[in-house]
Amino acid sequence: MKSYFLFSLLILFSALPVIAQTTSEAVDELLLKAEMQMDELDESGALESYLEVLEIDPENYEALWNASLLHSTIGFRFDSENEQKAFFKRAMEYADKGLKYHPEKGDPYYVMAVAKGRMANLVRVRKRIELGHEIEEYVVKALDRMPEHAPSWHLYGVWQSEVANVTRAERMAARFISRGLPDASDEKAEEYLKKALEFDPESIITRLDLARHFERSGQNDRTKALLEELLELDLPVKTKDDPDHLEDAHKMLSDLR
């Protein structure tokens, strides 16, 4: 009986490397599949692949931050606020897991800032201001770890622009919040958005958001010039939303003429 037990253990442990190798190969195949789906702008398919990875390896770094970002991206397109909130909450959950398992990495901080930024558009003024502080904290931590990460600079630039140009009602509400309104300026908004373009000069959304910043801050001549430049450049479409961004640019320019 004892020898049978030892033989069974021997068989079990000899099989472990094979099982581990098979699991690792499955994860690698799914990650490659998700990458290809993203290249084909199949975001829903990529999300499914990343979620399959997490079923096999719940702590997988690439799957966690990508699952978070895709929940924020896909959720933003829903018309229903309830559906949006559900996706953004899931985005924050995956970002939180990424921070738990990989606190030294930058992407989990970035995707958490994105998720909170999306959620900020759906809440009341006071909560939005509170989230504003949190968004800055996360994006700064992302940039501390990834100083050349264009999306983080883009997010921080948009954040600066929106906070620097909040409505009068939001400024009034901020007086009743202990931390008040976060510090932001039009100058930093422009600086950070231009820095994002240094690291990703073909980004359509970054150029559009810089134009939006110029419009938001009352710089209509610069808005028009930048929109004309954007539409003349014929930049490659890299995301599913880029065609809509170009359409928005056309509309903005038409309204300014």
C-alpha cells in the first residue's frame, strides 16, 4: 500500500511540469490572439480573450490592465448610464487587482485613472471633484513609472484642461469640499498634451483633444488651425473610435467657419 502511494505521488509530481507548460502555452496563445484582435479593432473579441487568460491565470499582468482599459473603452459607447457604470466599475475592479498584484508597474495606475475619469462624467458635482483628485494621483503615479507613456500624458493634459475650465457651479461646490478644487492650468494642459504628441505623433485623439482644449480656453484661432492640420495630415486609423474622432474634428471646424 505504501509503495503504491509513493508511486502515485511520483506520477503526480512528474506530470506537474507538463501541466505548467501547457497552462503557460495556453496563456501565451490567448495573449497573442488578443493582440491580433486589437490590431483588427475587434475590442470585444480581445476582451473575451483577456478574460479567458484571467480564468487560467488570475494575476496575469497584461490581461488585468487590458481588461480594465477595454471595459472603460467599450462601456463609454453605451447609451445607458447604468450600463456605463457597470462597465466602469468592472474596469476599476480589474485595475485594483492589477495594483494589488503589480504595484511596481505603471499600467494599472493609468487604467485606474481612466476608469475613474469615465465614472466622473456620471456622478454629481461633489463626487466628480473628489474623483478629480483621485484621477490626478493615479496618473501621476503612472507617469512616475512610465515617463514616456503617451496615453498618460494625454489623460493628464485633458484632466488639466477640464479642471482649469470647470463651470461656475463646480467652483462653488468645491468650496464645500475639504480638498477644494484640484490645481490645474491651461498652460499645463497644453504642455502635457503636446508631450503626449511627442511620444505618439500619430495620435488622432490627442490632436483633437488639444483642439478641444484651445476651444475650451477661448483660443478659437488656434483651435481652427489645429483642426485644419489634423484633417490635412491623413493620420492612420489606429482605434475603433478614430473615424468618429475625425468626424468630430470636421464638425468642430465647420462650426468655427
